[in-house]
Amino acid sequence: MPYPEKFTGFQVNGPDTWLEFHKNEFQPKPFGDYDVDIKIECCGVCGSDIHTISGGWGEQHFPLAVGHEIVGKAIRVGPKVTLIKEGQRVGVGAQSWSCLECRQCKNENETYCKHQVDTYGAVWPDSGVVSQGGYSSHVRTHEHWVFPIPDALPSTIAAPMLCAGLTAYSPLVRNGCGPGKKVGIVGLGGIGHFGVLFAKALGAEVWAISRSHAKEADAKAMGADGFIATQDEDWNKAHEMTFDLIVNAANSYEGFDLDAYLSLLDVHGRFVNVGMPEGEGVKVRNQTFISNGCFIGSSHLGSRKETLAMLQMAADKGIKTWVEEKPISEKNLAEIMQKMKKSDVRYRYCMTNYEEQFGA
């Protein structure tokens, strides 16, 4: 299939004008032996996009097209590519490269590679080209981070799984989520709703933990066995030392009582952070850990192996993202970014109708 020498995308020029999207041409990195060119069909909207273009995560390389929950068709594959075939429907998440040679990469921890390259806003090794994301006509990615999408998953259902879904799935499977385990999911947003869906699919007893009761009905519809609202008096008391695992996907630490959350964990239970709110975070005191010997840590995306397993599980078990579709355009991107900034989303947006903007 033909493809352009330059790609086109909706770029932002900087944090002072982060709601102004401009359709520009840009030069992708040079095509490599292991690269795959993808004509994009749709792309989920991630909180990372807002943190990046608004300046919340510090300085970035502009102009920049964000978006890293990408689904489309592979239209060109490099001569050494073995994992992807031309014409396949495929996805790309938040990572597009790592060295594949270091200890982390060889142990299927490639998302922790010191040399890893993000799908947007990173500088490609050797070429110096800044990576551009999925609010674009095409994306060029190393085959290791290009994933075949199972036929049973519609594109707009699969796309948000490639960042938000994987961010929830990896810490669940790595920390023993399954039958006989009581698992809490803090924050019922884009990542958190996947936490509930996946933890239930993995066979655990699942509790959603949120500030208020506003999302209780949604949590139950997603499969949650129970719901805890932290606005209630003594909200943690009835559940102290009963949880095996808590995954924290909260997008704000305002009023966040870490001691109360950690009190929920059984002996040597684990509290795993996956959300990355702006600001200084919360203070951690050693005294908090004494009563139950719990562990606190974090998780970043997931491996290729985990991504493929997650997508297959979703296909096999009929797991559906709670997603709202919007045609991609300057106006709709600005509107959705404003809504995301106010957490006005249940529970993921996905940009569609790419051919209307970028052609067939």
C-alpha cells in the first residue's frame, strides 16, 4: 500500500496554547529494518496527554502531537520484521522502543529499560527526531511495541487498553490478583475502571474505592463486589487488614490519607501506585508500615507478553471498555482536553473518523 514520506498530525505548540491544535506535516524518524508503519484508525485519550501538553509534567519538545492508545493497519513492515504482517490490524501503546539488550529487556521488563523511548515527546536514538503520537495520520514504531489486535475486539474498545488497560493489568498479574484474593482499586477513572474489569476477570474479589458514592452503580455494573466511599466516617475501619492488594489509580492526592489506605492491607499486603498526579504527592512515614508490614511501590505500563495476554483475555471474556467516541478534529480535541482536565469522562474517550481528516 502507498504511504506518505511525511505524516500529518494535530500538534500543540506549547503549554501556553495547549488547547490549540494545529494540523501540521512532520517528518518521522528514518524507516528501520524492524519498523512498522501504521495508518491510524483511532486513538484513545489519556490523562498523560493533558499533563504533557499543559506543562504539568515539565518541559517538553514542541510542536507535539500526543496520543498513545493507537489502533490502525500495518501498511509497511521492515525487511527484518517477523512479529507483524502487512495488512494486520495492530495497536501501539505508550512505549515505542527499548534497547532489547539490557538485563531488564531480556527479563521481559522492557518498559523499565533505561533507554526506552515514549511514543510521543521522546527523542529517537541516532536520528534526533522527536516522536509524535496518535493524533496523527500514521505512526512509525519498532515491531516489538506493535501488537496484533484480536478479531473479537472492536478497535475503539481495544485502543484504550494499550495504555490505561495495560497500566492496570500489569500490576494486577504481577502481584498475584486471582481467585481467593481481595483486591482494591482506588480511583474509578480511565485506569481504575480497567482495574475493576480486569481484577474481576482474573477471579479476585474486587472492591472499588472512591471519594464519594457517585460512581457506585457504575462500579457494580463493571463487576465490583463491593464499594467504599472515603467520604464516609470511619470508611476504612470495617476493612482493616483484609486486602491482599490495592492498586492506586487516583488522579489527585488532595486530601489523600495514605495511612488509612495502607491500614486496609493484610500482613505484607501490597499498595501499588499507577496514577501520576501533578504536584508533590504524599508523605510516607515508616511508622505507617509497622502494624501490618505492608509494601508500597509502583508499576509502569507492562511488557509485550503482558500486553498480548491482556488483549487475548479481553477478547476471550468479552471485556468492554467504557468508551465514548469522538471524531478527531481541532475543535473536538480541545473540547475533550477541557473535559478531561475536569475529570468529566466515564471512562475513556477515543478519537475516531481519521479518514475524514487525513484521507483514505
